[in-house]
Amino acid sequence: MMLSRRALLAGGGGLAAALSAGVADARILPSAMEPLIGPGYKPTDRDEIGLWQQMGRVEEELSGSNLLIKDPALNSYLQGLIGKVGGPAAKDMRIYLARIPEFNAVMFPTGFTVIFSGLLLRMRNEAQLAGVIAHESGHFLRKHQIRQWRDMRTKTDVFAVLAMGAGVAGGAAGVYTGDLARLAELGTILSLFRYNRTLEAEADAMGVRLLAAAGYAPNAMAETWDQLIRELDTSAKYRRKKRDRGYSLFATHPAPESRMADLRLSARDVTVPGRVYDDGRGRYLQAIAPIRAMLLDDQVKLNDPGASQTIIETLAIDGWNGLLRFHEAEIWRLRNRAGDDTRAASGYAAAVGYGDAPPDAWRWHGVMLQKAGRAAEAKVAYSRYLAMAPNAPDAPYIRQLLQ
Amino acid sequence: MRRSIIFVVAAALAFPGCGTGLGGEGIGFGGYSLIRARSVEVGDGSVVVTPTREWNRVSSTWSIDDIRAVEDWTLNGSSLDSLSFVTGLKGGRYIIRQSKRAAQQVPKFRSDMTAPEVTAMLESFYRVKAGTIDFRTIGLSPRQFMGYPGFQFDFDHLDTDEVWRRGRSVGAVIDGRLYLVLLDGTRSHYFNAALPDFEAVANSARLQR
């Protein structure tokens, strides 16, 4: 009981405190993770029925939000993934894709999940994405929301119950309902759906089990975790500070390193030696192709150079292309430190060497050449840009430069 | 959540959990003061404009944003419409106050920036500080500003409050310093309603040396 409460407090405020306390929970084994609900689950207890009613309203608001990415093919692809790793509730769960450039995904207690577009940007393949979805499914299959709610009430943890109650009531009163991105920014949702570390460990173990059952490499979850840790560290280092807990659901959990270690061990438990696992990279890239440029754009323009660089380098492990090179140059242009103009200029020059360089790469290549006093070459680049994007909104400005 | 440069900072402070928060700089909203329909100095005093109607100036006395080069006006409140001035901003400076430790930052202005770079800086401002989710450039074309060759930048943006807004900025880099006027308002009504008044202000702007 003491441990549980301390874990909750750690989740609420102090990563450092949790680390220094040296709380060493035993790893939860994937084999111990049986789903607690079956297909078509509906609540029967009064408190849970109430929670479901509130969440029904949240989902209704959310499904009409103009911040959702509505691309039908992509949404049905995501729904298909939850069908693969959703266990007994595979047919009951719903998935929504929100255009928010952050690494995050949230499972609501009634079985709908919101995937942030920033998550799709960061995944190298289908197995990694399936791992995150499997983790979220784990929260639903293990009834985490209602378990945590009841756990807190029995401990009469007044503040925690108040915080939770305020969140639920807020939904009813329309305080946060439907205002999806505000949720993400204000951390409201994180205070509502921050599970204690035991429940997170359960979702990890359950996720690994679901992932393996669906035929994905179980280690994909640990890989994702490793990518996130590197990204947070690099981002913080650029700004000369320590990694903060950020607003990512994953980042708020205590001790990411120990969690990653547990994920690796769990993956080993369920990995079948000699089996060849398909990471689904081809399918994944095809599914996100229509929005990949947009995902990169949304991230890079936030001018968080450490995070953006880590993301692009991670994606480039599978091979550089014109799109990645272009956005790498964009990072330097926006970072705007001494010498970055030269770095960006050579980045754009490299990007246009690829057949798949976007039109914008030629435009910026032109801008950099022009600033370097290479007017004739700049005109060639601008002309190429206009040939590729004759109706570009800035075409009138660029045409003037050609005169 | 968003709006004119000053409003946005204040809003970020009002919600301490906000990812774009500035970490305790400043104190909050100030009041408004009346701008009459006659010539008035704006920003650092280097630009004079002559509005054709009255506006409300967002007070900088209480504002958290003490950048002298920046000034904000509004007609109906800054979440519906706002008019911002950037006057004589030097290279190496920012159009907004922000913590050096913030992960996401509005890029600094450089005196050799071209129009596409200035507009990209504005776009990052919206994405980093104003909660913009979707930003679309509608147009970038050459336009004289205060008698100097400059640009006109038109754009739409969808923000976290699920409202589409539209903006127009007219500006120029003169002797390495940035000057611009920027109108921003809800796309469904307030932008168009304020556009003639914005044009009057932008066309009346003159440099005062």
C-alpha cells in the first residue's frame, strides 16, 4: 500500500524522487498477463457505468474534431492494426488519429484510443507502431482506468481523487471535452490518464504478449522506447538542460531506462528462437506516404533541433532520401546559429541531388544560392521550383526574383 | 489560446501545464488603451501610422512582453482579431520573449533574411507559440512597404481551439531591421471585417528617422 501510494506520487511529480528512492518492482511477466475482459465488454458496476457515460460524450466530441486526420485509407490501416494486437477486444476498440506533433497515444477507459500524428512520424516500421497500440490495448484489456480509480478511493487519497474527479466532471461540463490539442498541451489528459507504475508495467507486459501473438518482433517496443529516450536527451542537451518529463505520456513515467530494460527481458521471454519476424516496414511506409511530408514539416517547424535531428537520423537508419535530407537542412536553417546558414545551404544542395526531393528543397536551395551571391545558379534552382510547383502560393514572389 | 504576440504569451502563462509556457516570465494581461483615428507612433517609435478608425491598444505597461519593437492592437478582442506591429527589430533579436531553455523556439531574426525566411519565422511563431496545428501559406508576393521593396504574406491557420484563422502581413527588411504589420482574425468573419482598416494602416505607415 505504501509502495503503491509512493508510485502514484512519483508519477505525479518527481521522476528524480522515484529514481533516488530506488523502488525496484519485480518485472511483470508477459505470461501472467491474461486479459480481464472478453469481446463485447460492457460495464455492470455503477461507478464504471458512470465513467463510460462521461467518456461516451468525450468520444462524441472528439470524433467531430477538425484536428483529426480523416484520410480514410490511413484510418482503416490503423483500425486494422488494433484488430491485430487488440486481443479479445480487437473488434470493440476504436482508433482516432489527431494532428498533434508529439510522441503520444492515449487509451480511454471505454476502449477508444487517440494516436498523435507525432507518433506516426517517429515509427520506423509497423511493428513499432503495433507495439505502442498493443501497450494501449493492454490498458483497456486489464481495466486499468477503473482499477486505478477504485484503488485511489480506497486509499482516500483526497488529492488524487479530487484531481481525477475534476477531470471526469470537466468532461461532463465541457471544460476539456473535444478540445483535443488543448488536452495535450495542458497536460490535462495526462493527469487523468496517468497510470501508476504497476499498471504501466502491466500494459508493457501485456503489450509484448499481444505483439508476439500477432507475429511481430516482440523487441519492437524496447526499440521505440530507446528512440524516445535518445530524442528527449538530445532535445534537452541542445537547450543545456536535463531531460524533463515533457508532455508525452511515455515520458511522464518514472525511470524510462529501467522500463526499457524490462521490455527487453519480456521480449526475450516471448521471442521464438530461429523465427523470422516481419517488421511490416513496406506496408507502414505505404500507409503513411500521403502524410509523411506533412509529419516531418509539423515537427521540424517547431524548431526543436535536438529532437528533430534525432528523429530524422533514426528514420535515416533505413536509408536517406530527398525528403529526409531536405528536412535535415530545414532544422539547421531554423536553428539559425553561427555557421548554420552554410550547413543548411549544403543540406539543400544535397537534398536536390535526390530524385524525390520535394519542390521546397529547390526553392530553399535557390534562396541559399542567392544569399551567397550565386545569382545565376539561384535562378536555375528557382526555375526548377516553379516548374515543379507552378501554382505554389509563393510563385509570384519567386517569379519576381527571376526578372 | 493564441492570438496576438502579447496575448499568446499571457495565455501560455495562464496555463502552467502548457507546452509552450514561458516559465514564469511576466505577470499577465494588461489593460487596453484607446488609439484614435489620427497619426500615431507605434512600437519603438520609428514608425508612424494613421488609422482610419479607432483601435484598442493592448497595454504594454502590464504586458509580459516588453519587446519595444512589438506592439499589438485589437478591435474585438485578441482571440477574434489582432493587429501587430514589428518596428525596427535588429538582427539577432526575437519577435517574442521566450526562455532560452524552451525545447521549441521561435527562430531569431537575422538582418540578412529574405522574405521567405521572414515568413518561415512567422510560421514557426504560430506553431511554437500560438498553438497552430495546421498552417497554410496562401500567398507570398512582392509589395512595397513604407516606400521600400517588401512582401505581402497571406496565410490560414487552424489552432488548438479548432478555429480557422486568416492572416496577412506586409513588411520589409530595411537597413537590416525588420518592419511589418500583421493582421490576424477568425477566417469566418473578423479577418475580412478588419481587412480594409488593416490596409489603411499598412498603406499609411511611414518610417520616422
